[in-house]
Amino acid sequence: MKPDERLTAALQAIARQEVPDTVNLWPQLATHLEQTEMKTMKPTLKIIALLLLVLLTLALVSGAAYALYQYLRGDAGLEAVSQAGLVSEPNITALPTPLPTPTPLPPAARLGQAQTLQQVTLSLDWVYLDDGWQAIGFSVQGLKAYQRLGMPQLDFGELQPEQYRGAGMALLPSETGLQGRYVVYQILRHPETYPAADTFVDLNLTIPLLDGNGNLLDTFRFTAPHLPLHQTPFGGANTYAVRLSGLEMRLEWVVATPQETRLKLCYQQPRPPHLKLKPIVKAQAGQGQESAAVLDGPAVPAQQVIEIAAQVGWRCVEAVFPPLPEQVSAVIVVADGLTDAEGKDLAASPEFVWAELPWQKAIAGIDPLPVQSIGEVKVTLLQAYVDALRAALVYRIEGLTSEPFIDVQLTDLEGKPFFASSGGFSTYENDPSIYIATLTFAKPSGRKADSDFFSQREPILNGRFVGKVTLLLNPWDAQGGQEFTFDLDVPAFPAVTLTPAQSVLSQGLEMRLERLAISPSYTKAYLCYQKPSQADWMLSDQTSLQIGQAQAGLNEFALVYDEDFGMQARPEWASLSGRVRCVEAGFAVGHHSQPETLLLTVNELSQSVPEVIPDDQLQAAKEKLRQQGIEIEWMTFSENGGGGAAPQIKQKPDHLTDMDVMRLFYEALGYTFKGNWAFQVQIQP
């Protein structure tokens, strides 16, 4: 082959690889090929020049396409619409409008009472009483090295606290001695006035003065009558109790002073656990850094463990650790060396996480509120995509000094938000100032509150989305958040609706694909199926949807109908008869505006995991896993703001991941049901 022929063949091969047969580049080429004077050129050179121009044009087209879709990656549906050029680029900037400042919280009651005992002066500075937590602030002078303060006791007369969830006390150095703060998490409500009227209570407070061995030296006593009991929203992130293998352990309180960190732990195990304390330290932000790093400190064993009196059926210890380091933002207490009721070793090492230390609890009227800066932050809406099922927004935020809480809404022209069943937020990997938000549209419930708040019209009108984008930064900030609003008028794309009404029988259970809604970026599948039992059987993560060559896993799942769970209104699209469950499943893949094959595959149903697994089921599952070299414990825990359950894997074969172990665990419990329900549909958008 001659050199010119080899070059021509190579260029043709490259062009075939880079330019699909369906791409017509002639309109772009023609503008470059129009000449007023035609000059002669050898045929081979003409071909070479033409192919070079093809590649150059392709580079320009590819560069433009890349500029569109570079932010929307890792999502088959959004990648497809980006590559198809369906994403708009508003590139508009907005400055913030301050949100209305929330009603100020009621301030703490300032008292200023003082007592001197054993040459130690304690001043009760303030008290704040909330129906979910209570706090006191005090100052101490003259406390000797061999003295310490015990935990305060709050008495409210006839009003009895309920649901104790732990307490914390801190003594921090001040100019005149020590500044103390005590926070206790418990419910304090008057049944006759809550929540309709204000409640006032009388407080009797005692704070023991102890020697170094914990012996009582004296007691400070204060009385504060007719204090207001406030009702404000609250939450917490401090672990109070952990339960595993039928036995419970409670972290009753934590005290931090310049000399030591002391805690009280009560447990039902036959022998005391080995305790370690791990501080989580927030390092100082360096120059140019927007926020400080958070570092795990080393786990420190207890310097001293003292068994103390406890109620029947429990044992309690006080454990003493070194003082906490500066800039500590949380502490983790680790307990290991545990046994069950029969004395057998347990594999688990439960952790108690205290992420809200006493000095971190903001007290209205005592702690200064953060200052809101207006005008320093700006937001630029870079890209927007909207179809009948989903929307995606790409925006840049400049001027932030810390990581914000962000809420994004698409609203109609009246400012009413469109209801979103799910959403996602992420940052662009190459530029942390760029954020990507996705919203999946759904119809709001028929409740009047929802109909008054959410928009009742469809997001798309006449092939466009005409409305607003509202971005809220820190909307629950004590000083008020910031709102950024953009007028948005962009092309929007409809969804194709199909009613396959296909049924598949697998493992004795029938599943029916009733309906499909398919947009360019998303698909919703509506299914009805028979359940293995009356339990909460859902589509598992072994569910996938493929359209053409693009595939996606289950993105969202919504229960629509199930009489076993009190949902009596059968949807109009459900045709599978009998006592069935009907669901809506979402997948982040859409059609490609051409005839294609859709394949929906459900290989498994999974049962939702209860917070408390019956002990006989749990022990049987653990024994099955033990035969495979796996040791696992199931722990339930309660916090001062809620609770939950979680597994703890202590041993597994090297070839298994944690996800593999969890799947084997749920299979051993009988919480999975294998099947093979596959549906194939030809679509022609």
C-alpha cells in the first residue's frame, strides 16, 4: 500500500471510531467548504483534508458536548441527556435575600445566687428549662485540687421528669476560677397544660461537693421559683443506651474538667467492660481553608474504673480518663470485652458517640448568636435540565466560609414548590464550589395541607418549564438564612406512558408490570406482586432496568397499595387481582428518542429489617454465619434525639466485603426471597 493510501485508511478508521454513522456533520462542514474560488487539489489530498476537517469539527463538537455534560456524570439518564444536548445553560447569577429571622428563642433565666461551703464559692448564674432538655450555668471559685463537684440534681416538685437520656457537665477555666455548664436530656411536661399553655415550675437544685475519693463533703442548695418551661424543637446526637444479645448498657453521664474526664456507665453484663475514650478533634483551619479538618484522636484506656452502687439487675462503674484535648468536638466511648448472660464472649464492641458536649449546646440569652453576612455569597445557576419526571440543576456558590445546609426547590410562578419524592445533592469532584442537585417529581398527597402548600399543576406546560429555582442556604439558622431565586424558562421534555400489563410467575409468586412512564432521563415502573408473607416485602437492590445499552439500579421505591399495611385505596392502574402489594419504582435511566428494548429485572424481594430482631431468629442466623467464619452482632441504641439499630461485624473472611456479610446476614434471617421476574418491552418514543 502506498504511503498516501495508508494515511487515508488510517484517517478513515479514526473517523469511523469517533464519528457514529448517525451523526451528520455536513451542515457544519459545508460552511467551511464554501469557497469563492475553487483551487485544484490532488484527489488523495482532498480526502486527507476533508478527513482532517471532519476530525477538527468533531473535536469542536465533542468539546462543546463535554462542556455541557462534564458536571452530570455517574448517572446514566443525565449523562444521556447531556450528550444529546438537552441541557440548558442559563449561567445567571443571584445575590442573597435574607430569609425572615426566626422568632427569637426565649432567653435563659438569670439568677445570680451564690453560696460558699468549705471555702468554695458556687454561683448559680442562669437556668434554662426546655420540655426536652434542661441546662444550668454556674461559676466556681476556690475549688481545691483534692475537691470536685458531683453531678447536679434537679427537682421540680410534683412535676416528674421522664425518659432520661443522659447528662453532661463541663468545667472550663475562666478569669476568676471555673465556668460550669450542666445539660440533662429528659422530658419535662405538665400533662394538664402541654402543649396548649405556658408552664412554670419551681426548681430545687443540689450540687454535691466531693473529695478526691468521691466522699461527700457538703451540698450546695439553690431554689428558683416560677421558672418558665419552654417548648422548642430539639434533637440530639448523643448515644445513651446500647442493647445487644438481650443485655443493655447505658452511658449515664460524662463530666469534663481541666484535670480529668469522668463518666458513669451502667450495664447488665456479668463482668465490667473494658472502656476506652476516643476524642474527635477539630483542627484549626489553615490559611486558605474554608473549614477546619476533623481528626480522630487515639483511643485512650481508662486510668481508673470504680464500681459504684446500682439498682437491682444492674452494675455501674465510674471510669476516669485524661482531660479532653483542646478543640475537641465529640467523644466516643468504646466498650469491649463483653459477655452474654451465660458468660460467653460477645464479638461486639459498642460505641457511645457524644457529638453534643455541654459547651456546644447554644443557650438563648447566654451564648452569642452567629452573625449573618449578607452580600458576600453569590450563586450562579450554570446548567438546568427538566423533564416530566426529573430535574437537574448545576450551580456554583462563591463566598462561603463554611459548609452550608442547602435546600433547592423548583416552584411555579406563584412560588409554590413542585412536590419531589426524592432528591440528591453532590459536589463536582474537580471544583467543590460547584453543586449538583437532582429532584424527582411526584404528585403530592390529597391532604389539604399538601394541596395548599405544593403546586397542583404539572411541571411542564407546552414543552417548557416556566417557573423559578429557589435555593435556600441554612434556612434554620438562628439569625435567618439566605434565599437565592432564579427565573427559569427552559425547554422541558415529556414522558412516554406505556401499559405493558405483563405478568411473570416465579417461585410461586406472580408479579405484574402494570405501567411505565419514561422520560429522557428517568423511568418509573408501576408493579403489583404477591408477597411471600404479610411482612413488608420490597424490591431489593437486585433490581435493575436497562434501556438499550444504558442500565441503572433501583433509585427510589414507594409503597402505593397494601391492605396488610392499612392502604385500602387500590390504584386505578392495578389490574393484578387478589391480595397484592403495588409499588412505584424509579430508575435513573431514560429513553434515547429511538426504538429500543426495555428490560426490567427483579431477582429478589427483601423484607425491611425490624429495629429489634427476635432473639431466637438472631441466634440462629449468627450460628449459620459462624460456620462461614463470620462473627456479627446486632445492636439497638437510643439517643437523646431518637434511636435505631445497626450491625457490628467483628470477623469475616478476607474475600468478603461488609456488604457481602450483610447480605449473608439478611439471608440467614430469612429476610430475602429469591426469584426471577423479568419483563421485556419494546419502546418507541
